[in-house]
Amino acid sequence: MPQLARTLLFLFMFVATATAIPSHSLLVKDVHYGDDVGLDIHCAADELILIESETLAYSGGSKQNSSDSGGGKTCRPEPMCSVPYSQASWYCRGKGSCSGMLIERQPLHRRTCGSDYTDCLHVEYRCVKSTFLKCLS
């Protein structure tokens, strides 16, 4: 009977450990069209970048400062005035840091959005341990 209890305890601990997903805080990076630096994301030495979402948008001439955009204008995607994007996910895949990716402009509807083109990229990402990403693939 003690052997059965130990086996069940081992299985329970294994399943709980294998299915636990570590919580990593969501980070935000805003990049504006014309920034010379482009996208610039860095994680710790033992971590990799995991991009959760990325969207091209129009900043709307917002004067609101944001710490995540280096004190510049915020880039908050609005419904019907943003475009899904996937270049950053591709560019940063499998890296602990990625920099230098310049953003492009995509067309928008001027009457709805106030501009003919997007002017910023809003990226939400996490820095995760490299072993976590290997388990997901």
C-alpha cells in the first residue's frame, strides 16, 4: 500500500509540474514610423522573446507620453484603425534580443481613422525561460 501511495503522489506531482505554465509579465513596446532605431527588445541572458500580439496602428497625434515607447507618443490600436502584423514575430523568433527592425506603413481609411496610413507598431511580448519555449514546440 505505501508503494501505491508513493506512486500516486509522484504521478500527481509530475502532472502538476508538467502542466504548470509560468506566469511572465506582459511587456509592451511601441515603435513609430521613422524611428531610426526601429524595434528594440531585450530579455535576460537565459530568456527568449515570446510575442503575444503585434498591430500596426495610427497614433492619432496623441501627445500622451508613455514609458514603454521611450517617452514618445503612445500607439494604441483602435478598432477599424489598425492592421494585424506578423513581421516582429518572425524577426524575433528564437532570440533573446532583437533590434533594428524598421516598421512599414499600411493603408487606413482617412475618414474613420484621421490618417491614410499607419504610423506605429504596438507589440505585446513576454520574456520567457528558453526551456519553456522548447516545451511548447
